[in-house]
Amino acid sequence: MSMPLASNQPLDSPDQGGLATLDRELEELIREENIEPGDHERFSHYVKKDKILESALTGKPVRALCGKKWTPGRDPEKFPVCPTCKEIYESLIS
């Protein structure tokens, strides 16, 4: 006969829940984020303003119109606009 664990007893196995479950979920999310290397350091990309603010507060990566995914951290005024982002944006507003 098995006895239920009291709420103050430690878990015997990391698979029983609690922080172990959160750790597994976090590791899975990190694997899914897959931040892309590449030209994000050479170009300024088009991203919704609210997503840039969210990224600044949380450190969460953003996705540009061209599909590039990265965590912004540089002054976009110092770089030329990504030609793919610009082309997509112009097709949306015309």
C-alpha cells in the first residue's frame, strides 16, 4: 500500500513535479527559441514597437518582417535598413 506524500515531504524523483517540471518546461522553451545568427548585426530590421518594448523588458527575442529572430541590443540608427524588411514593408503599405 502506498502512502500519499505530505506537502512538506521532499520528492523522491525529479519526475514527480514541482521545480523539476518547471525546469523541463524551461529547457524545452529555450530549445524552441533557436535565436538565429547572421546579418542582424549588420542591418536594422522592422519589428513592431510593442515587441521591441517587450524584448527590452523581458529579454525575449523578436521576429522581424523578414523572419530574422534575435534579441535587439544595438542602436538601429547606426545600421542600414534590412532590404528584405524594407521590401516587405513597402508591399504592405502600397
